[in-house]
Amino acid sequence: MVDVAFLPKHAPFFSAAAQGFFEAEGISLEIMPGSGSNNTVTSVDTGRVDFGWADYGVTILNKGEGASVKQVNLVQGMSAYATLALPDSGISDWSDLKGKTVATEGAGAMTAMWPLAVEGAGLSESDVEVVHASGESKIPGLLANQWDANISLFVSDEPVLIGEGIEPVVLKWADVGVSYYGNGIVASEGTIEADSDLVSRFNHAMQQGYLWACQNPELAAADFMAEVPGFTAETVEAAIDGQCSLSWSPENEELGFGAMSDEGVQDFIDVAGDYLGLEDPEGLDPSSVYTNEFLMDIERGDEISLPQAN
């Protein structure tokens, strides 16, 4: 189960399945849409699905509430949080947001962590007016100049705007020091204990298939569009490029694709306590949140071949 309804950013998953990476590991894969990372993590925890693609902060919050899940594959070493503006908005840098209005959805990690981004950019919260809008209205409202910028995941909104012939200004939060883990693969502790071999095989298929899509975006886009109509190749390829740009954080350059560290998890636990409502951050140990045990050792630059060629 992915995090939300199917979007071009999910293309690497569809391509990994279409190109036989899961079949080569003996897995018959069904990809399901989600309705938010919280529901995805809950679906994994309750056994409705075997694996989930979910926001790291949401996983931490669920762990704090007693969920028996772990992140087993950090696909996004960096988050996709960003502030997007139209090219004629007068916004080209963070300093240009002063006196402007930005739209965000009423709840969620991005809204809660906005003060961190503002501080990192050298602004105060009073410098920027924040208005609340539904997820469906954010891009139409931006195009209609109802506000000046959107707080959003650039892997979701930038490709949509590119599909409309617009090259948006993208202010990535990571560029002002707000860089934490993004989405990763969640498994239940029950599955990990009862069928560790399945977790390994799933991860190996996911890692290789995902990176193959990154190395072959045109073919991966075609795989996605064959299953999910309504998007242009330009939009899907832009989403793939955006997704793949998040895989290799400085930490992942050192540890390998999908790997996590105690330090990285603890940083997010601390943020979750300060901004996301985690009630007892001191009581949550990083080792209970993640494991690297089931990952292949893949370094940046490794060429991924199709299963038929192995």
C-alpha cells in the first residue's frame, strides 16, 4: 500500500513490478492506493497489507502510540518538503517569501514543521501569512493567484505543474537545513519475526526495481502509464526524477541505498516530540523504529540490470 491515491511519484513501484523484479524474488505483488500515511501504517500494523510506503514521521508517531511496525528500507533519504511558487510570482528565493501568502493543508507534518523551515531561511513566522486549503484546491488556487506559494511535496506538485507547461520555483526545505528522512518501507514486527526471508526478498526486489526505474525513467514512465492512465510522459518522468533525487543523502552515500542510522532516527524522534505531538520521545529508542538487517548493499553508481539479464 502506498501513501495516497496513485500519483506519478509512485511510478518506480509499478515499474519494479512490471519489469519482473518481484517475480524474480518469488513475490506476486499487488500495489494498493493509500489514503494517507497514517492509514498505510495502520494497515500494515493490523495485517491488512504486508508492506507499506509511508512517511517516516508518521511511522514514529505510530510507534509512540504502540504500533508494532518498523521501517525496513529508507527509500527517501531526504524528505520532499518544499515551497512551490509560479515563475511570475516574484519569488525566486526564500527571502522573497517575506510579505507573501502560502497555502498549506490544515494538518500534517509539513504544516507542523513549517516554523523550522521559516527559521532555517532566516525569516520569522510573522513574515509569511499561512492560509489553509484542501489538498485538491492547492494547485488550482495557486494557478488562480489566490495565494503566492504552496507548502507541498515537490515530488507530487512539481510534476503536475510541469505537465501544465509551467516550470515552478521550488524552494526545498533541505536547502535551509530542514532535512530529515522521507518515506520508506514499513513492515510489521510480526512479519519480520515470522517471515524474515519474505522481508529480505521484498526489500531486494524493491531496492533493485526502484533504482532501475531511476536509471531508466522513460521506460519506467511507460510502465506506470500502462497501469494508471491520465498522466503525460513528461509529468511522470519529472516525478521519477524528483523521487530519485531524494535517495542519496550524504548519509546514504556512506551507508548505502535504503540504510538508516541511530543518529538519523533520533533526530526525527526529537523533531516529532517538539513539533509533531509525540508524547514521550525519551521513551522511544531508535532501534525500535528501524532495521537495516534486510537490505542489499547497493552503492551510488551501481548499475542495475533487469532480472532476465542476471
